[in-house]
Amino acid sequence: MTVPPSSSVSADGLTAASSSTSSSAAESRTRPSASPRRRRQLGAERRTEPLSVVHPRPSLRRIVLSRLAILATMLAWVGYVVSTVLWQFLEYGSQNFRFTMETVGYLLVVTMLTFSALMYLVARHGALLRFRSHRRASRVELDAHFSGQSAVSQRSEVDSPMVVLVPSYAEEPGVVRQTLWSAALQEYPEIHVVLLIDDAPDSQSPALERTRGLAAEIEAALKKPGTRMSDAQVIYEMGLSQGQPVNSLQVLTLAGHYSWGADWLRQMAAEESRVDHVDDFFCNQVLGGLSAELAATAEALVMAATAQELPSAERMLQLHRRLAWIFNAELSNFERKSYTNLSHEANKAMNLNAYLGLLGGEYKAELSFSGTALRPVQPGETADLSVADAEFVLTLDADSLLLPEYCLRLVHLLEQPGNERIAVTQTPYSSFRGAGTRIERLAGATTDIQHLLHQGMSHAGATFWVGANAVIRTAALQDIAETSWENGVLVKRFVQDRTVIEDTESSIDLGTHGWTLMNYPERLSYSATPPDFGSLVVQRRRWANGGLLILPKLVRELRARRRRGEQIRLTEVMLRLNYMASIAWASLGLIFLLAYPYDSRLLSPLILLAALPYFLTMGADLRECGYRFSDIFRIYGFNLILLPVNLAGVIKSLQQALTGEKIPFARTPKVKDRTAAPWIYAVAPVLIVGFSLLTLWRDIGQQNWGNAAFAAFNAFWGTWAFIAYIGPWNAFMDVVLAIRSWFYVEDVKTSRRPARSSKKAHATPPVPGQLDWRLVLDEGILGAGSAPRGPQAEGHPKRNGSASLAVLRPLTSQKLTYQPLSLARPSADRSRSAQEENA
């Protein structure tokens, strides 16, 4: 037990006590390698200050204008249908078949695009109403609730910990390190952070070895402050148990601990390597923000002691506990691919499912010649792996960062009366400000707009789980879990992996089982946006894939809820439908508008009036988020060059619907260098611009001025987006790399690193043509051609066809003899029997 130094018990000694942390903090942390600051593009974002955590309270005027925008959009669409479409039919009738089909098609396209614009306005209006009514829980409320001292709190000292799951695959160690630190510094009573490494267990990558060491590094760094704060709490509780009243010395001692913790965090931030704007956010907001909070609390305690207005004994205990919560966390790694009886399906959902299925259990690692398997321990056995049970689980992407109060505030929401059926709560992530590239800045703008829309969807009960971060009730996951046998392994799915947007599908499953979801109306989480066109292609193609496949599930959910007697609002249904299918119809509709020369009689100023509220409100929202109003046109060009990407995702959905095969999960690359884009997506924007110019020339010749103006608008902003966000040189290099890949094949070298299992490492490889006895003993012969249960041992034959050729060939190529067991009989019978055997 460590007693606080005497210098920390006076106001004048706070600085002296905290200044001693510099050298000790440096000793307990590994300083990241220094790297030069990345170069910034011309036109990159200058602002580095993030948006406020709490949304500004909207004025009544803004809410009224929001309602008027919705009404104006609906009236403009109705006016267009009546004044243009119906008028054309009344004047010309249906005699011209081509014009009739053009009218119906054009009306359908305009209606779909107007519907999406209307849903934007509806979701935005819901967000404004939520921000206006939101009341933030005070610090006293939070501390009292988690200490079990509030009127509604059911907490006790034996509550289960929060388990934080961070799935990681081929991530940069520096990115994962910051994510783990933001999770470890959560202000929560007990927290277990588990890094789910999905790389090959036998990989030789130095980056993977550094990633494996992050958990131990962070835990070691937290040991000294964690011990100090825990000991301080014990000392105070000992005095409290003896009935001692709170005195100034105790208050100043507590202030010294807060000041020490603030300086420890400040020193850590000073030692961090800052390469880009994400590093700045981690140092200034995660570490610096928590440091400033602790320093302010220390100063307030000193002022309270000076004024002789001492906190109560219960409040002092809460403040001690808060320090202990911040600096105490358990961190560990888990690699599911090291075990043969866990699913090795290559996607994030199954990485999460593998660990979720182990919660609350103790397991023994059992070695065999085919690998290591986990089985529940028997009575009296010592467990090799103990997994804590948890009422709540936090899933966190490896490129996301959380503010320190994330877990505290979201669990507080879940534990309020009436929220017992909320399965998932989250704060839709915001972007890191200060983006170094133009495309990252604009992608960040769309991310911040999406944050606003997701908040509004909760107002209508249409919340979707956004997979970057969320606090989930394990009871809800158990409720929607499905089990199946795959390759002889029992696989339990809590999060469905049928599509690559597993979070959206799981949202529908939760609603079918009577659970709801809620977005917390603050900015407490942040995630990286793609810094180049190549990584953006990977992300947006994945987002566009799967929405159509989930639509039948949405219908089944609505039917199930009606059978339970739930009231389903039309607004919720429309928002959900738009969320899942708008990419498909917007992409197809824009293609028709670009490619087909519609009759000029179908054009009307009312179409522009229907779109005007959408563009005006989006421009206002962009300005509210710290961007420029003119970015609405840049976003239009941005979406124009992404049209082929979205269309490819929609086609992949149709392919999966027809074939029933899963689409491989493609993670968004998070690398420092540029990610090359597939050549088709680098060339397609040039074709779109070229076709728009051709359409402009043709419409001018035909004096079709409305279509000509639309073609000119597309050509200008498409050209702008191609030059600003892709770059002619980068597009050329992507094409060159594609051509080069047709002539070269990568030389994949087999790993020389021995297998992790000790028995596999010492196993002698089978001789070709001989029976592989290990495979026979572990797997058997019948059905040996099924998919392998786990990673194959180095040197073991692969199983193809209906049975393992390596097993069957020795059995069929060798002459088998046997000695029959016979009873004593006459010699003549024996000789006749021998002749029959020889025959």
C-alpha cells in the first residue's frame, strides 16, 4: 500500500507532487517511434478543433424552418405530378407509346430521388427535436448511480465488468494502440479490454508481433497510477469505516491525487508522436481532455477546502472511486484462429462471435495432432482460459476512438427505468477534424451529416446499429443467437455474417425478437475516414452491398411486431426502407438521368423546387458542422464519381441473392501510403464526364436546354471531383498497376515459422505415399474430404474430393492380407480353405 506524499496535502504542494510524475511516467511507457509530419494537400481541412460533445440546442425558428422544408418538398412534388405529368396525359393522351413510357419512367426516377430527399429532411427534423429535449446527466448523478446510491440504481460491488471487444485484422500497431488506450481509460467501475486478433497465428509479420504486445504494454503502463489510486481509495475507506468526519487534509490529499493523474496524462500526451490529425485528436481530446477534467476537479477540491465547504463522506468516496476506475483496466489478446474448434470464417462478425460464445466460461486448451481446441473445464481441472461474464459488451473498431465518458453515459442510459428492452445504444461516430487530403475532408463531411441523420432516425424508432462502436446487452445477443454445425464444429452466431453489413442485419433480428435500439444524442466516438480514393472504394462498395438482401427480413420484422400488438409508425417504415434501399434506387435513377435523353416537355421548375429544400438544409447543416455551404456541390461531384462503386455494390447484392454465396468481407485499408483503386473505378469517372460532354453537345444541337444544363452541371462537377479527389496521375498509375498485374503473379513464399502448437511443431511430416496416421486418428477416413475444421498442420496433405487422397492412396495401393480365425477342423477342409483364400 502506497501512502500519498506529504507534499500533496497542501494547496501549495500540488505542483510539486505532480511534477514528480514526469520521469516515472516515462519509465512505465514505451514512447512511439517518431515519424515526420505527413504532407497536407492543397484544399485540405484547416480546422482541427472537433465539434462540441453536446449538440447546441436548436432554436424554435430552426425547427419551424425544418418543418416548412418538409412541407415545401411534398407540395413541389405534388405540383409537378399535377401540372406536368397529368397535364401531358390530358393534352396528348396515351397515343404516343414512347412518350408514355418516358413519362412513367421519369416520374418514377423523380419520385425515388424526391423520396430520399424527403427522408433526409424528416430525419434531420427528428434530430433537432432530440437535441432540443436532451438533458445531460450531471457528474453527481453518474457517480451516485454507479456507486449504487441513486434511487433507480440496482448496482452492487459484484456487478459484472464491461467487456470491450476490439476486432483487428492487418491493422497498423499505432492505430490499434490508440484505440486500446481510449478503451482502457474509460471511466467505468471494471473494464476488460480484449484485442481480437484475426491474423494468421503463424504469421511472421513484425507489425503483428508489435500488435500482440500492445495489451501487456498498456497494462504495465497503467500499473503505477492504478496502484496509487486504488491504495488511496483503500486508505480513505479505512478512515471512513472508523467514523472519522471529512477534514481539509483528506480533501487536499484527494486533490493531490487528481493533480497527479492530470500531470501523468499530460506527460504521456507530450511524449506521443504526432504524425497526422488523428494523433492530434488522441493527444488533445482523449488524453488532454481527461487531463483537463482531472486538473479542474483538483482545483475545485482545493477551493472547497480553502472555503471550508467540504464534500460529504459519500461524495469523497465517489471521487476516489472515479480515479480508481480511470486508471485500472485489464487488457488481453485473443486469437480465434489458434483453435480448431472455433470458426475461422474471414469476417469481423465471426471474429466477434467466436469470443462472445466463450463469455462466462472456463476452458482447457486440448492439444491434438490437428491443432489446439478449447473445451469447458471439468470439476477439479485448472483452466487455461477464463473469460469473464458480462451484462454489457462494447464492440469497438480498431480505428475508432472513444471519449472517456462513453461507457459511463451509455450504460447509465441503459439502466434507466423503462429502457430494459433497449439492446444496443451508441453514439454514431464523427470524423476527425483536420483531414490532410481533400477527399478525406469531404468524406468526413458526409460522416458528420450521417451522424445527424442517425440521431434523427432514433426519434422515429428507426435506429440501426452502426458497427464502429456500440454498447450491447448480452441478453439480447443470446436472444437472437443461432447455432449450426459447420465442418464438424458447432458455430454460434450472435451477429449474422450473411452480408457484409452485419450490423444492419442484426438490427432487424433484434427488432424481430422485441428489442429496440437507441442513439445517444452526443458526440462521444470518432472514427477514421478513408484518406484516398482506393480505400474509399473499398468502404463504399461494402456499404452498398447487402441492403436489398435484408429487405425481406424487414418485412418479417414488421409482421412479428404487428402480431405482438406493437404500434408501427409510417415514418419508421419509410426511414428504414430508405436506409436500406436508397443507394440502389438513387444509383439507378441517376444513371437514367445521365444516359437517357428524356423529352424536354417533362422538365419543370417544380423539380428544382422539390430539390431546393434538400440542398439548402444540407448546406446549412454543413455550415453548422464547420464546413462550407458550397460543399453541397462538391458532395454532388463526390457522389457522381462514386456512382460506379455504389452500382457495383448493388450488383454484388443481386449476385448473392441469386447464388446464395457469401460475399467476402473487405476491410477498409488504414495505411499511411495510398491505396490503389481497381482500374475500372479510376476510369469510370472519365467516362461519365465524357458522356456528359457528349450529351451537352447533342442537347445544344437539339435545343433541349433543360437537359443541356443538367449535362453541363454534371460535366463540371464530375471533372472537379476527378481532379480534386482522384487525380489524373493517380488514376493513370492505377491503370498501369492493373495492366502490370496481368503479366506478373505474386510469389507467395511458404512460412518457415514453426506452428504455435508444441505437438504440431515437433510432428514429423508424413512421407508421400504413406498413410498419414495423425489424420486418421484425429479425423477418420469417412468424410475426410469435408472442409477442414481448423488450420492444417504444416506438411499435412490437403483434403480434396470425396475423401483424403493421402489417406486412401496407401490403403488402396497396398496389398492387404489377413489371417482368418478358424476352429480346429479336418486337414482336407483346411487345405480346401487355403486354396479358396489363394484364389
